[in-house]
Amino acid sequence: MIEPAIFKSYYLNHRVPNPVNITLTQKQFADGVWLDDLRSEQNFRHFANKLNSAVYGTKFKRFGKKLSMLVVRENDASHRHHLHCIMERPEHVSEPIFYLRIKSCWTSTKFGYNQIHFEQPTSAERELGWVNYCLKRRTKALYSDSIDWSNSTCFELR
């Protein structure tokens, strides 16, 4: 069994710069299709592509410039499918504009639900608290599959 401390240590060595803590709630059913982990991953990838285009414009497609982020899925039997993220807010985009872009891009996806929570961590302790919250065992059907590795870009070489 993989321990949360291992993931936490790995994240702390690959931190997201200028982080924003975000919870994205997902529609459980859309267009006759039930949400599962694969669809959640695909839906988030679509969202991330839209957001990176909105933030970086042609630099995203031409040069691969993209936001650094950690994405964690929660979907146990007693909770709605939702995602906890730590996402980089670029210096050139103000907080309110960034939040509006996230909301617009997220709600335009097939499974993007309009219930979104944002928090700008005010201290290193608050940032670490969110990491601990994201990586908790409770509310995860299978802990080792809860980190969305394909969409968590903070681990990529820069």
C-alpha cells in the first residue's frame, strides 16, 4: 500500500509555483453518460487545454507553455465525484480574472459543474494544509489511483 507521506514528499520536491487551491465539482451524469475515472481524466484534460489556451494564447500550442498543477480525484460511494487541485496562477493574470477563466473553462466542459471553491493560500502552513487535505485517505475509492498523473503537470521537467 502506498502511503500518503510518499506522495506528499514527492509533491514538496515539485511544488506548484504561486499556488491556488481549487475544488472542482463534477456532474455525475451528462448527455446520457455516467462519470467514471477515465471520463473525469479526459474532461479535466479538455478543461486544462482550454484554460492554458485562455491564459497563454498561442504560446500554449506553439511552445507547450502551460500551468503547473496537481490534480487529485475523490469519488467514494458517499461523495460526488470532485477534484482537488493546486494550480499555478501566472503573475500576469490577476486573481479575479484567473478565477473567472477557470470558472468559464470548467463549466464549458461536459462534466464541469458550477460549484467551484477557490482559495489563495496566505502562508506556507496553509499551502501544506491543503496538500494534506488533498492527499487524505478518506473519500478515495482507491488511494493509489486518486492522483491524476496524466494531468498533474507539476512533476514534468521544465
